[in-house]
Amino acid sequence: MSIPKEIIREFEINVKGVVEGLFSGKHRSNVLGSSPEFAGHRPYVEGDDLRRIDWKVYARRQKLYLKLFLNESEVPILILFDDTRSMGMWEKHKRASIVAGMVMFAANRLNYRFSLLTLSGKYIPFNKGAQHLIRCFYETYNGGGRGDFLKGVFMTVSEIKKRVMVVVISDFEFEENDLQKGLNILLKFYDVVAFHILSGEEWDFKYDGKVLVDIESGKKVSISPNSAGYYRERIRRWANGVKNLVLQGGGRYSLIFSDTPIEIEAKKVIEAMGVV
């Protein structure tokens, strides 16, 4: 597959360049071997060795995490990527693609296998290596169209029967019942990391008296005068609801903005993945 030069350039600058800066001095090996060098954390699951729990992390987060080292068995990572139309607003899709690239780059650096499943139906099986990394990034960068969150969740469960980490990258603009059902299924079977992609314009909604177009349906939505505060509060309640659902199910959640400097959001990505 021939990857356009501009996409490779985007990856080199906004993914590799940024993440390598965060890794600098913390991880000197890019393969799993016999070294006991510390590599990060993962959530505790029943049956794990209690002696491996990092109690300092527990004191900060009130959740149990195990220390991981570079000589340990990998945990494969599936990226469930939202490429539906709502992600096209305010450059959310572009930021989501960069976040996916960062997750994949970190996984590849630690020699973990990873896979990509988009809500529009693209699936790239588990693999590792530079070519696999660029191919997956290209598929996230390409955009999408119509997709189904629950369908993506059911495909994940039907295809993957073993322990994996599922990284969901989305604005989570789905029907409430579908969203709750889908997240609860993922949280029941997998270690889940949710990256909630929003824009500052959504978070600080200021469109009093405007007419907006629903990018999913094409319908025009009139915003009544003096109602920006209502919509702003609604968006924030929705985000808080997603966060609570993920955290209560034992997952990890990070709110990522599409219009802030990528270096700021990159720190959130790496911290949520537990590799720095």
C-alpha cells in the first residue's frame, strides 16, 4: 500500500516527534527483553500477584495497578476508532487520528501487538512493526462516514476472546442507551481506556441565536437566543456521564480537546495508557 507523503509527514511531526519527546529518558529499550526496566502500569485483575501492586499509585488514584517491566508478556491493544460524521466537526477526527497514532506508536515501541477497528467497518488484524503502524494510522486519517457503535462493540466481542486492552477513541455522540450498553459490554470483558474527543467550541458553547447543521443527519438546528449556557451545560453533563460510566466500570478516561496544543494532549494520552 502506498501511503501519501503528507500523511507520513503528519505522523513524523505530530505523533512520533511528540511521543518520543515524552519517552526521552524514561524508556531506552524499544523491544521486550530480559531487562527489568520499568515499563508502566496496568489495572489489577483478580488473580494477579498482590506483591506487584504499586501502592503509591493506589494512594493517588484509589485503584489498584500492577507494575510492568519490559520483560513481561505483552497485552495486545485493540483501537476502536470512531470515524463517523460527527467527528468531522471542529477537526475532532484529525485529533482522534493523532491520538490513535500515539497509542499505536507507544504500543509498537514496547513491542506490543495492536489492531484497528473503525466504526465504519474497517478492520486491521493484530500485528506489530513500522509498516503495520503506518497502515493503521493511514486508515484512521482517511475519515469515514456512517458507523454504528454497538455493531463495533459486538464485532469486538465476537472476534476477540482473550484478554486485551480496548482503546476507544470517540466523541461518544451516540444514542444514550446504545452508548451505555456498548461501554458496559466492553468494560465487562476488557481493560478499557476511553479517549473522549471534544473541541473547545463544544465545551465553551457560544452559539446563541445561530442555525447549525447536524453533520450526521443534515438537519438544521436552531439555537435560541440566550440558550448557549443550556447547551454548554448539557455537553458537559454528557461528558461527565461518559467519564463516570467508564471509571465506575474500572476503565480509564481522558478528555482530549481537538483545538489545544498537541503536546498538552499527548501527555494525557501517554498517562492514560500507563506507559509514562
